[in-house]
Amino acid sequence: MIGIVSYGTYVPKYRVRVTDIASAWKKNPADIIGVLGVKEKTVPGVDEDAVTIAVEAALQSLKNFHGIPADIEALLIGSESHPYAVNPSSTIVGEMLEIGNKYLASDLEFACKAGTAGMQMIASLVSSGQITYGMAIGADTAQSKPHDALEYTSASAGVAMLMGKTKTIASLLSYTSYSSDTPDFWRRDGIRYPSHAGRFTGEPAYFAHVMGAANQLMKKVRIQPKDIDYCIFHMPNGKFPREVAKRLGFTEKQLAPSLTVDYIGNPYSASAMMGLAAVLDIAKPNKKIFMVSYGSGAGSDAFLWKTTANITALQAKRKKQQGLVMQQVEQKSFVDYLGYLKQTHKI
């Protein structure tokens, strides 16, 4: 069965506290934290971008791959912050991984679900027999205008999912998507920072699409929340995933292991994928994992996974390599607001 063969994550070590951002703009930090449920977020190094982050995540996934880089026949990178408007990120990453030349390379964009869209495409290519292994990456140095609400949560991180049929650690049981033209978030060509429709991004955008995809998949596979061990939802802030889980009938226990937003903020295309990686880091064999991403514009991808006996050995390797998501989260160094502005090239 098609599934995840290996995975890698990269969390930049730098952090900025939400209290520092709020204080710089003379806002009440308690009010901001109360509304968003986020206390700190990751900040890229001055020489880091979506490509370097993607490379780090991909290299980690290859450490535990039983094949060689040249076995990868498709490399898809989802991001909102590709360094080049014209020049693919995927070929740069492919060159750094030494994949060779016989692979499909493509950059994807669909707000925060570009990475999971890549996972669906890889699954289809493997299922059809066109390729044996493919890698989908979600990586972002999330963009936000100073003094905008997005500035408190927009973060940076990357996740690489290597998929195939051999020695999988999590089998893909089913997947589906739910999409509509709901422009709650946008950035025109030539404009540096994205715009958003404020509260409009809640009910008609995030909740409508995440719940739409979730209910569609549960109906498709005839499963209920009580039959699932873990759930993961896109994390634009700390409140939305908790609220949508509650509405769908999931418990805090099912959701809690995936809530990486509490530690790193929202790394856009890597958000739901990072939640999946955090769950895979701790899940026992034969556990069902329900995952729904979200991308403004708008759409959601929903997946149902089941872990295999191979996951235990991979977890042990990742732990030894200091590669577990929570191990990376704990390796951090704080910068002040001015340092954050410099490292993200805002000044």
C-alpha cells in the first residue's frame, strides 16, 4: 500500500516572542496571546529561505531512507515564499540532494496547503506505477507586514515526506479535497506582503473548508471521530484547530500531539505536515491518523493514515539523530523584535 517511507523536519532555532512584537506596537500582549493562542514563533536565519529550509528537511528524510537519492523520481515543493518568481525551487533542492536528472520537478502554490497538494500528487504517481518513490515538501519563511495581525503567527519551518510502497511507516488509506473560490487571503504580483480579509478568514474560509473536507473523507471511508487515534488540522493560530476539532467531535487527547503551533507559530505550507510529523514521532503501530490541511483561496486536503510496524525503528533513529520535532523545538535562541526585522529583511 502507498504510504510514507520516511520523513524529515527542519525548525529554525531562532524565535521571537509575541510579547516583544506586541510591545513594539504598544499593544497589550495578553490580549494578543488570548486571541491567537501563540506565545512565540520561529524566525529564519538571515541566510535562510524556503529552499535552504526544504533542503534541510529533505536531507533529514534521506538519512532514514532505505534507498538512494537517485531512486526519487518526483520532487514537488509547496511554498508561499519561493525565493524566485521565475526559477524553480525544486531543481535547486534536487541538485543539492544529488537526485540526478531522471525526475519530475515542480513548484506548487496554494497558500498553506501547497505541501499537502504535493503529497496527493505523489500518491497518485506512485499508485499509477509511473514512479516508485517521490518526495513532497512543504517549506516556508512566512510573509507578514509589520503591525499586521499575521505578524504574530507567521513562522518558518519545513517538512519533507518521502512516499512509496516499500517499507512504509504509515499507509495512506484514503484522501480527498474540498475547494472553492473564497479569496480570504491574497498577494498580487509585485506586492511584498499578503493581504487578508480579517474575520472573513474564519467561518466561510477556514472552518467551511476544513470541515467540508473532513466530513467528506469520513463519509467516504465510513469512519467516525471515535474510530481515530490522532487528528491534525491546519494551524493558522492556536484557536482554530482546537475549535474545528471540537466541532467535528474530536477530543483534546486526539488533537494535542499535533499542536506544533503552540511552540513555533504557523509555518504556512509546513503547518499541517509538521503536525503530522509530530504525531508520527510518537504514534505506535496500527494507529489511525486523520489530517486536514487548509489553504486560503480556498481549499483543504484530507488524509487518513494508518501506522505500520516499521514506525518504531524510524522513531528510534530520529530520536538518536536529534531529529524528532519536539527535540528541534527545544533547540532555540531568542531574538528581539529589531533582530527579527533584520533577519527577515524587513529593514
